[in-house]
Amino acid sequence: MPNMSNTSKGLGIIGAGSVARLHGEAAVKAGVRVAGICDLDGAKARALAAEYPGATATDSNETLLGRDDINAVVVAVPNCHHKQVAIDAMRAGKDILLEKPMAMSVAECDEIIAVSKQTGQLLQMGFVCRGAPAALAAHQLAGQGAFGRIYHVKASVYRQRGIPGLGGWFTNRALSGGGALMDVGVHLVDLAMHMTGFPRPARVSCVCTGTFGNPVGAYAFEEMWSGPPDAAGLFDVEDAATALVRFDGGLSLELNVTWAANVNPEYLRDAVVLLGDKGGCVADLWNNQLIVTTELDGRVVSENQPLPDGDAWGGAWQRQHERFRDCVESRTQPDPSGADGRAIQTVIDALYRSARENREVEV
């Protein structure tokens, strides 16, 4: 397989929304040539393609996937289309970087993984938060045993007013599969399981609430990164979720996520807290801070761990594309893998079932 960074081969991006733009910027920083953009909205595809020298636009997936000068694609379309676009891309001989969540259900994940095995095409999941410097350092320390036996993880993302594209596909369950839990909660579940060695989930309990989206036109928002509110659109998903996941071996995960809440975001940060019997840490993902707490000479000591300077968010996206580039070039299995994506979806499916049935359920 020729080099992705070779001028004869390039990357295709299917989807031309906000996330697609992040992928394009990160790919260029990773030394990858963006060769083509596809979106059913041809104008959006042309506008994004114009940002990359030599890139062309199309409104046909078949046209982009038929190009010999593209050997890998990013799948950045609404969640309901992940399965079919990913399968079509792999059957067309393309390696894929698939945005999270992997699909709408575990059953769909299984279909994607089966085609990856049948075709031999690489499948990398878009769990970009793993590339945050604080997350990288916390994972390394946990793997080295610095915290001893990790018995609890607390993972949180609190947005004060950040429902994406209210009234668009993000807030339409038929198109998205869910709200805040499906959108950002998947990142937290992935980080928690990744940092603790992917233990087997046993039981979950979850509460989902939808408070701020109805009526759609009345929402007082501070950010709307996936487009302005559509008052004629639908909001039938959760904008907040609280959950407890019990794993085999005694590990527990407390999960808190909001798209919108009456809370000062400076007080509640986007963070993953690991608690172990020898130490613990607070990984503040986007403030680029890792605070480690241990015992030293009979005293409890907390200290900031040195992390690389720079833009934690942009760096995480660039590292994601550097990993994808390297896997495509070396033909090695990606990390995060499709198996990781399925494991996370297993927990997400169970959490939604718990919320619907108003009880704790087995995974």
C-alpha cells in the first residue's frame, strides 16, 4: 500500500460539517494530503474542499470511494449513517477513521467489524480525547501501577449552554441515537475503560434528562458549533446524563455529562479522576493539567505533573491523525480499534436501556 503522505495518494473526508473541518485541519498538520470531500450538500463539500490545495468536491459517496488516488477516508456523517458509509468505504478498498460513536447499536458495530475482517481494511475509532496530554500521561501512570489498584473512576463533562445544532440531527434520536450521552459520554466511557485496561462491565444504572431543548426556539445558548437552532426541528434526546457502571473485579465508574446546565463551567471541569489504593489523579483534559496525589513519608502529597505545552485540543486531533497515518503506512492494527468501539457501545446501549426502564440493568 503506498504512503498516505505520498503525493500520489491522499485522504478523503465523507461529511463536510464542523467535525469534518477539524479532521481536515488535523490531517494537514499530520502531513497528510486531503484529496477529496464528499457531502450530500454539494455547496458545503465545495466550500470545505476549497480550503485544501488540489482537493475536489462531490456529493456522491460512490464517486469519492471510486477514486484511485484516495486510499483512506474519514467517516464524519450523522450517526445513523456510520454503519453503511463505513461498510461501503471498506468494501471499496479504503481504510477508515470512523467518528464516534461507532454506530447506533452493538449489532451495527458487529456488522462493521465483520466487513473490516472480510476486507482486511483498517478501522480506527475517533476517540480523540485519548490524545489529550493529561489523558496520555494518566494512562501511562496507571499502566505503570503508579496508582495501585484503581477502584473508582469519576468522569465528567459539563457544558453550561452547548447543545449542538439544536433542532438538527444531533437532537433527533432517529438520526443520532441519543443526546449528550451518545455525543460526549462515549468519550468518557472510553477514557475510563482505556485507562483501567478495559475491564468487563457488569451492571449499569443511568438517569437521562431533557430539560433545555423544548421549545426549540426558546433555548438561551452560548455556543452552537453545529449550526444555529432550527425552531422547526426536533429535540427528543437527553441533554444530561448521570450514571454508575459496575465492572467485574470491583471497579466502578461515576459518569456525569451535560450539554446544558445551570452551572459555572469553571467549577466543574472536563476531567477524569482515577482513585487507586496507592495514589490517584485528576486529569483536566483541556486545561492541560494532571494532578497526582500519593503518600510520601507518611504524608499525603499532591503535585502537578509536567505536560507538554501547547494547544491540548488541537494536539489531540493531530495525534489522532498521526496514528491513523502511521497505521495505514505500516499496515498495523489501529488503536483505538473497532473492538474498542464495540466495547464502548455495549456500555452505552446498556445505559440507555437502564434510563428507559428506570432501573439497574445487566450489561
